[in-house]
Amino acid sequence: LNYYLLRSSIDKRVILGKNGWFYFNDTTNGDPIGGYKGRNLLTEYELSRIADNMQVTKDNLKAEGIDFIIFIPPDKERVYTKNMPDYYGVPSEEYPIKQIIEYLQEHTDVKIVYPIEEMVRTAETLGDEVLLYLKTDTHWTRAGAYVGARELLKECGIQLPEMLSEEIWIQEQESGAGDLARMLSITDTLGKVKTYAPNGYPLNGVKCIKAEDNRELHYQSQSLDGRKIFILRDSFCSAMAPIIGSQFRESIMWHNTTFNHDMIQKYQPDIFVMEMVERIAPIEMFHFTYQGAEEAIP
């Protein structure tokens, strides 16, 4: 009744946008709207600590022969701003992730991939025909994940076809309505929603060895790239997993809630990626440091 008749949200964490779009609004889980509005900008101390943490992590991994990359999927609000309610205005030009990227670029040699420009460009070109994020969920579709994964792989020296190229074709699929619809208790009435999966990129005989949503995603392939990649991940990595997994001989992606630092020695990857969605990234980078094999912290 609240949603269909009164057009109101029963959960303050869900913003009802235009054209059936929902957006996440929760100050206890990264504050995505605060980021959109340019609130909660980081202090010099916070930026300095993040830079120190990431540089120490990079240096200690390098000492073990491991390349380090930070990968940040953009918040949905910053990609699909056109469906935000008018009273939120346009996104701020100054916001926490932009601060962090600029600070890291100035004070460290850490690699960081934040594919916001490519996501916005692709979303504007595709319009409503192919969506990069689910309307009623916080997460991106496989199409959105492909755009992000392609930018991450480019940083690893691997080229995949651009999603807008003739080589890639999009398959329309069905998905559950998602987490934001669940917060409004309307998943049953909404039913299945459209999602989109890209096809046409080289699969290299990829096989999923293990798939545990809150723990390990493990892939092997016959890729000519014999490197092993390890991704410290959140839920955004799930849609990227088969794409990433197809491009390396072995790919291990471990959820941040069950990760421990000893895994780096156990798997001995060539590349270590720290993946975290935009709204959470400042918190994660403020608290994370890899101290090395002999001083690994839990």
C-alpha cells in the first residue's frame, strides 16, 4: 500500500527515484548519499593514514613479488543520476573517493582503478536498453560488471573488447528484484526484473572450482596469461567473477568478512586486488594494512 498507492518508502534506507529506480540511503553502511552530496569529506589526517596504509601494503606485497591494485566499483547514484529525485540535485564535484584518488596519485605510487568515467559514458550511450545497475538493487548487472572488469583487466595488461563494440552482444535475462526491493517487502509483487549479460569475449575454457557467496570464488581457465590473481572482495565482485576468471590461469576471490592475511602466503598470487564499492572504500582503506608474511595481522 505504501509503495503502490502512496508512492512512499517504508524503509528510510530506500529512496524512491524516478521511473521505478530505487537508491540506497544508509549512513551506517558507507553513506552513499553523503558521497553523492559531497558531505563527510575526508580530513588531511584521514587521507594521510589511507595513503600510508596503501603504500605499506603495496611495498610489502612487492617485497613478496606481488603486484597491488585497488579497484573501486562506483556507487549507483553517481552513474544513474538522471533517475535520482530532483531534490537531491546534481552530484557534488568534490567527494571522498575523488579526494582519495587525487591524494594517492600525489603521495604514493599505488595503482587505483575507479571506472566512473567509462561507466557513465557507457550508461549514457546505452540508455534504457541495457542497464549497468539493477533498478531495484544496489548492485550492478553483469553488463555493468563487464565495464568495470574490463578497466581492471586493462590495468593488469589484458585487453577485452569494449562493451559497445560489435564483438560483444548482450543477452537479456531475469533476476530477483534485489536488496532494495527486499527492504520495502515488495519482492513478491515485483517478481523478476530484467538484467543483462555480455557475451563474445574470450572465455578460455573457464571453470568455476568453488562458489561460496560469503567466502570463496575460485576459477581456473586455459588462458595464455599464466598469472594467478587474488581479489579481496565484497559482493560487487560476484558479477565480475566469471569475467575475471576467464582471463587468468587461476583466480581466487575471497570475501572480506572471512579473509585473513595468511591467505596471501597460502595462495601466493602474482596480483593482489583490493576491491570495495565506493561507499565502503574510505572505511576499508582507513583500517586495512598488509604487514607482510612474518607480521600478518588478522
